[in-house]
Amino acid sequence: MSMFRVLLIATAGLAASGPAMAHRLDSEALPEGNGFRIEFFTGDGSPASGLVVTARQADGEPIEIGKTDADGVVHFVPPAAGEWTIVGSGFGHSTTRNPLVIRSDEVKVPADTGAAKPQAATSAPAPASSPAFLRSNRGRFPWLEVGVSLVFIAFLTLITLAMMRRSARVGGRPTEVDRLAHEVDHLRATIHDLRQEIAELKADRESRT
Amino acid sequence: MHIADGILPMTLTAGGLVGAAAVVGTSLRWLAPANVPRVGLLTAAFLVASSIHVPVGPVPVHLLLHGLVGIVLGPLSSIAILVALVLQAAILVEGGISVVGFNLLAMTFGAMLARTVFDVLGGQAGPARAAAAGFLGGASAVCCSALVVVFGLWLAGDEWTQLRYLVLFAHLPIAVIEGCVVASAAVFIVRVKPDLLRSTWSRSGVCPLHSAVVHP
């Protein structure tokens, strides 16, 4: 098994140079002065810097708070009272599915919001590059999304199973261990036959005497 | 090559679990006791490779090695990948339990493609062929698994556009690196113990241990 040990060590060494997965992004907020200290971090706890953070109220346009610093932190002073949904995104990651919701009554909201008002976002719409039929019909015809997803999964499963069967057929030639095991089986059968023969001979001799 | 919880639509998540159950169930039918240590070893290699992270931007990145798993384990790959993905989700907080089905399908698809490419190119014939077939197998495994993930993100909606591009382009260099790793491993195995690539996976349970235990 030393061969595998060498492989494992070599692999672990080379692993340090490889890119790229989709990991969890999370956030939490702490009241700080008139506003909040919002921290973004990845699944392993390291800070997520350089994320663009936006805040919006239920019926309002999203406003851009700013970018997270090296510690993954951004500061936010709510310009109006009520509930705010905070989303951070960047580098292909986003907390859209697990947004942070904060309430302005947890801090003292300044009466004059002019000084603390964050910059308003100039352009809000996200790039629309997902399938056109999903974009236009999402919500109205969920069965279309369901159908495409199921066909995709079924295709993936079937092609994987086909390759597994092929590989089992091609690679299933007997190994050295199999040959030895077969030889052992054969020897066991021979020993068994010989023992039976000896027993018969002994019985024959006893019957003669 | 794993997607975290909460990104994929419910259909892909649930469908992935059903598809993964079919694939793992089929693999288990081929699993003979003699092959269990080999599966465990490759699971460990897969897990170790994916647990070493290097931060790039806001996210850590790592190598995959599922091409090597596919070439050595063949139809048993999905068992090793399942165990490793569950451990990754539970210990390393990567991927997720609910999306383990989709992630498993993406990874096993790549692993089996690597094995198929390796077999078609005759990688078992000698070191030179093993190097070429191992490189192409390892690289194609990464590329095709990445394409599966990208397609899943495409179905997930517009908010993952950047992630799709990141997954697609970040895996081009990793495909080359992984191809080199798999090629060197394949050459080593072909030189030292070629039998490792020609295991017997019999549905009838005909294996040395089975014959020794059941028919002593």
C-alpha cells in the first residue's frame, strides 16, 4: 500500500494549486451607533471582502451600501425606519437566497436622514441570461422548469449508468488475486476429493478385516 | 465541483437525489467485499484533495481528483464520491446535504467519463498510453462535471450568472492540473500494479473473500 501513500502525498501537494468551487456565503449584523456593522463570511468562516452590498425595503428600490472591506465588513445606517433586507454579491456569489433582515428599531435612526443616506443605486436590473422560457414563464408555468430539470437529471443518470455498465464489462477481467483464488478453490476441491477417497479406502479395509 | 444548499431549484434537488439513489444502488450491486478497502482508500484521497483550500477572491478553491477515482474504481466510483460529499458537507461545510444528489451525479458523470476515455484510449496497454489516456480522462472529467454544474446554475436563474462564468472559467486551469495528476498516477499504477485497473466487479459475488468465507 506504499504506492497509495505516495499518491496521496503527491495529490495533497498538488491540491494546493487548484481552483474553484461554489461555496456558502453568509452574513450577520450587529447594532453599532446609529446603524449596523454587517459582516460577510464564507462557509469556512473567512471574511468575504470586495462584495457589493445592497439594502432594500419590502416595496422599495435597492440602494447600494458599499463594498465590504478586507474584514468582510460594511457599515449601514438605515435611512428610514422599518425592515431592511441586506444582500451581498460579487465574484459569482450572493446571499440572495439567504438574505440578512434587520430592523431599524434595533438602533436609533437619525431624524434627518440626509447626512447618513447611502448612495442610491443607479441601475438595478440583474443581467438576464438564464433560459428565456424560464425568465418569461417563471411562476406562471412552473411545469416547464420542472420538465426541463427532470429531463436533464434523467439524461445525466442514464448516461452515467450506461458508462458504469460499460466500464464493468470492459474492466471486469480477472486479476492475479482472482486467478490465485480460483487455484485455491481448485486445490480445496482436490483435497476434499482425496479425503473422501481415503475415507472410502479406510472403510473398505475395515470391512475386509 | 459542488453547489451549496439553497441555490438549485427544488426539482433539480429532488431529481438529483432520485438519480443519485439509482446510481449508488447500481454501484452497490457491483461492490464485492474484496474491493471495499480500495473504495475506502480512494474516498480518503478524494476527501483530502478537496479539504486543502486556497483563497481566491471571497471563496476558497481546491482540486477534485474524481477522474482518478473513476479510473481506479470504475463502476464503484459513486460510493466513494457519496461518502466524500457527505463528509465534506458535514465536516468541511462545503456543498450541502440536500444537494448531495445533484453534486454526486455531476461528479460521478465526470468520473465515469474519465474511466470510459481511459478504456477507449487503451490506457492499460503501457505507460505512454496511460499518460495520454490519464491526462485526457482527468481533464475531460473536470470539464464535463463543470458543464453539468453550469447547466444546473443556468436552470437556477439569473442571480447566478456570475457564478456560472466563475465555475466555467476557473475549471479550465484545474482541468490541466488535474489531467497531469491523473496521468502521473495512471503511469505509476500501470508500471507498479496494473491489476489495480482490472478489478473484478461481479454481481454474483464471485470474489476471493466471498469464496473463502461462504464456501470454505
